[in-house]
Amino acid sequence: MTPTALIVDDEPQMTAILEFALETQGFTALVAHDGATAMHLLRTRDPDLVVLDILMPAVDGLTLCRWIRARSEVPIMMLTALAQHEDVIAGLEHGADDYVTKPFHPREVALRAQALVRRRRDSAGTRIQVGGLRIDPAERTATLDGRRIELPYTEFKLLSHLASRPGVAQSWQDLLRAVWGTTNLAGGRDVVKSTVYRLRARLTASGDVDGSRYLRTLRGVGYLMPDIAPGADDE
């Protein structure tokens, strides 16, 4: 089935470049030059991917990203001409799956778009269970011993990534690449550490005694979710 990409950018020249690049890789492209048009297309056309510029008048990209993520799990790729790493982090924290900094090579954007759509389709219907922790990536839900855990988007991605690899230690660089989509982010180690801290606190609040049964820190190595069989008794 031909995937549909919604391109949201207030610069017609930029949308024309992206439209051509995505169509050459098999996408059907929709274009919006403002947030209101983008919202309408998202409601009526249900695209498989959103390519979203951060700097736009009226409704900026970060605001639109939050609006999308509150309603849909459609993959979002952010476009930014900004050099500040804080804006990249903000986009990812608001639910973006990937980002590209302008200037960029159009073919790279198209190939990364393909990868995002493929990962989304591959994960559909795949549920993860580790001990009493159950994760449904398609529905973006997580429960611990039957209790729902409310998680922001980035923390959910981090939990899902670790749970899909139980027993495998992940360095902060590994997690930065897998969850934030980059290996070159200022303060990346602290970003991962603080996200792990918040996630562990949520697990504790949901019944994990101190958050360490399902999310362990291996000093000098990284982070690990133990391989716990479903229904296993607490140690």
C-alpha cells in the first residue's frame, strides 16, 4: 500500500523539494503551509507520516507536534534550521520520532521517512511482556500488574525499547540513538539519565518497589531491563 506523507512548512520552495523527494520514493505527498491546514488534513486524510517544520507563523511546529501526538501515533519527522540543541530536544520530548537539520539532502529525508513508516508498520500488533509489565506499542499503553502507567511519549519509547531487549544492557549512547534518533546531542548523557530517573519514579508509583526491578542501572555500562518471565514471582 502506498504510504501518504503530510509535509508541513510555510515555505513553498521547501515543500516542493520535499514533495518531489518523497514521491520519488513511493510516497503520496500532501502539503500544508500552515497549522490550520495541517490539522484539517490530519483529521480527514490520516497520513502515514508527518514531515513538520519547527519555525512557522501562527501555529509553530512544536505546538502542532503536541496537538498531533495527543491524537495520533503517526510518525513525525521535524525539520529545523535552528542550531540550538534545546529545540531539537523539545521536538523529541513533544513526541517527534526523528529530526533533520536544514540544509539537508532530499534523498536522505525520503529514506529516513521510509524507515519511520516501516518501523511503525512492523511494530503494529506486537505486544511486549516482561514479568508483570505489559506494553502495547500500537496503542501506546503500558500496564504493570494490570495497573495503567501514564507515560509521556519519550518515556514510553524508552520503556518499550528496553522491554523489547530484556537482559541486554544499553549504553546511554545506544538509548540516545534508539529513542531520540541522534548520537550527537549536547548533554545527551544527562538527557538519558534524567529520562530514566523520571521513568523509574513512574514505575515505583505503579507498584515496582523502587523502580529497579524493571529498570536497572549498571554502573559504567548503562541500563538494563531484566529478562523476567511473565507471571514470575518477585525475587
